[in-house]
Amino acid sequence: MKCTRCKEPAEVKLRAHNSAFCRACFLFFFERRVARAIDHEKMFVRSSRILVAVSGGKDSLALWDVLASEGYQTVGFHLALGIGGYSQRSRERCESFAEKHGLELSVHALADEGLAIPEIVSATRRPACSACGTIKRHYFDAAALELGCDVIATGHNLDDEAARLLGNVLHWQTEYLARQKPVIQPRHEKFVRKVKPLYLTSEFETATYAFMKRIDYVVEECPNAVGASQLDYKAVLDRLENTSPGTKAGFVRDFMVRGSRAFEAPATERADTGGTCAGCGMPAFGTLCSFCSLRAEVDRKLALRTRSVSPAVTE
Ligand code: AMP
Ligand code: FES
Ligand code: ZN
């Protein structure tokens, strides 16, 4: 097998692109693909200060690596979720990556506020991923504001986007379909734009890039992901991709080009983000933003639990 670009022996085959690459040409191909997504979707420019949300996994660390080596101004942000050893290892990978490359990293630990995902989930009985999503969105927005960033970049890859799109279509989640884009514009002056530069880059490609660049990342999945429907959608899409390479990229790209606009609300119907949260000062629809409402629910339920287990008072 020869490299499609330089005809040297190839190291990796990409069936979806009908190509094979040697190491140098794969890195060139990967970086060019990310650069094209950034430019084509007008994600950010050279003068932008980019908050890269890093989980410690391959996608977000590969993204940080590409952006930093392309000379973009980045600051990493890691949210330590308090999910036992998994969170500990995730944080360590982010810290060692930042140290090795001399990059700025900001870490926020939920534990500093007496919070952790397992306790929040057990108190509220909400699905872990939904509670976790609310929390991440809040801290990403707050960190961008605090650190003076113009844009938040996440490592969502093609497999994530295809699985999310399939789930949204299966349940006709029209509001989510309207917001499934590589660039989400802010709806309030305290928010910044959110971008996904890897939205057309497959998980296999980011894993290959991370391997070739010797990025030390957390291989294990979050323990709460077990049984998540997202994994079933990924498995179905993998089967389709296997028989018909390029299916995932076509599904996502064509949705963005042709399908997405069918779900967009007219500008006049687009809701404004309303007022300010009484708890944290971030934008909110009601008195509290969804993060502070979740927090209040956790506090209420934990207080009830403590009351019901404390011994009866005797005179
Ligand atoms: P996930 O929601 O786990 O699929 O992650 C999607 C993207 O969100 C990752 O590629 C990261 O950019 C970001 N992310 C996930 N978890 C964290 C975290 N704990 N801290 C910072 N960023 C995260
Ligand atoms: Fe949020 Fe797993 S990363 S629950
Ligand atoms: Zn709030």
C-alpha cells in the first residue's frame, strides 16, 4: 500500500477518503482538514483567544495540539467532574499535556464547591449525561467570560456528530436539529460562539493523529457512558460505514448543507436569553439559569435526605 500523496509506503488507510497515507502525509492531511473546517465555517481568526475545552481524551487533546501548533492563541479549560479515578486520570492527562507543551490551562474542580457528578445524579435521579451536560455548558461559558476568550472550541468529532444527528432525527428533536451546527452563535452578550473544528474528522483519524503525535490521553470512556443510547447509534453507524465508507461524513455534511435550514426558526421567533440568573449572574430564562436550578434541586434533595436519616430527637 502506497501513500496517495507521496507514493512512499503508507501507514494508514482511510477508506472514507479512498486514500492511504504515510505518517508525514497523514499529519498534513489531518491538519489541513481541520484548518479548512475553521476557515470554511469562519470559526475564528488568528487574533481570537480560544478556550479549548479539554476532557483528557484523544479528541480534545488532538484539537488543542493542532491549534497550538498552528500558532493560534489558546487556553485549555478542564472541568474536574469528581467521577472517581476516571476524573483523576483525565485531569492528569490535561495537566501533563499543558506542561509538556508550555500551554496555559485552567482547571475548575466541582469538588471545590462541594459538588460531584455521582452525588448530583443520585440526589436528582436525572440521567448522568443530561446533568453533566448542563454543568459543562455552565462552566465552559463562565470560563470563557472569566478568561476573556472570544470562542469556545470542543473536540466533538464526526462520529459524535453523526450519532447525535441520528438520535435527533429518530426522535424528531426539531429544536436540537436547529442547533446542531459546527458553529453556534451566542444569544447573549455574556456568551461567546461555540465551535467544533473536528466535526468532519472521524474518531479513527483523531486516534491516529494522537498516536502519531505521542499524545498521552485517557483511553477509558466515562463510566456513566455505559448503556447510553449514543453508543448504540455509533455502533449502527459503524456498520453502515463499514459497508459503505463515507456514510457518516455524507450524513453530517449534507445535513449541514441541505437539511439544517429546514429546522431553523425565523429570526423573529428566535427566543432571546432573557434576564440574568439570581444565583450566578449568567444569562437565564427565569430567575435561575439551568445550572443554578440544578444546584438548588441537589441542595433541596440532600437536605431532605439528611433530615430523614438523622436520629429522632428525644427530650
Ligand atoms: P463529551 O461530551 O464527553 O462527548 O465531550 C465532548 C467535548 O466536550 C470534548 O471533546 C471536550 O472538548 C469537551 N469536554 C468534555 N468533558 C470535558 C471536561 N470534563 N472538561 C473540559 N472539557 C470537556
Ligand atoms: Fe459527564 Fe460522563 S462525562 S457523565
Ligand atoms: Zn445561574
